[in-house]
Amino acid sequence: MNSFEINSVEELPIVAKSLVDSLNGRTVLAFHGNMGAGKTTFIKTLCAELGVTDTVASPTFAIVNEYLTPNQKTIFHFDLYRLETMDDLMNIGAEDYFYSGNLCLIEWPDIASSLLPANTVKINLTVGQEGTRIIQWE
């Protein structure tokens, strides 16, 4: 288990690099955490670590945003918060994305749990004492 406790967003690049280094070919990352825990902020830092120069923002209403890395690899960023049923998930073609081999970063992944690959990286973000953030993954 990888675990980091950070005191400020300035520390996020170190955590993002560690996460990228630990992927070992895994491409689906499921971000768990309460509202305000820092999921989108961490994803922005992770995308910056991967060289994305596009504006990274939560796809709350779009459901999925697409970013490109400098070597033309595609990253899909999902926010599944507004989806209510498995049909909603299937209608966006989620399974095709998750098994495409492209990096998929999923906020609010619970509705998709039965569709996610077995090797999905589960990332937990929690708010610690005095506003610190605890970021953990397997």
C-alpha cells in the first residue's frame, strides 16, 4: 500500500510521480473520496506529470473529458457522480473506454465497479487533521 500525507498542493507532484511510477501497465484508476477531498486537484497534477498541456477540469456535466499527452496518448477523465443507473454508464460506452488501453481516470467510480478491469488502481483520498490530505493506493 502506498500512502502519502500532504500538507499543501505543492506536495502533489511528488505523489503524482510516485503513482505514475507504480502503474506497471495498469490503465484504469478509480479515485474514491468525499466531496472536497481533492480528487480533481490530484488528477490535474497527475495529468501535468504526464505532460498534458490541455486545461484539465472536472467533467461533471460532460461526464468524460479527453486529454492528449505530448506523445499523442489519450487520457480519459470521467466524473460519474451524476450517473444514476448502469444503463446511463452503458450509454456513454464506458466499457469501451475502460478496456481501450488508454489511461482512464475515474472520479466517483462506484457505479462502474462491476465493469472495471480486475487490475484497476483504487486510489483513496481523505481529509486528515488540520486539512491535510491522505492519498493511498494499492
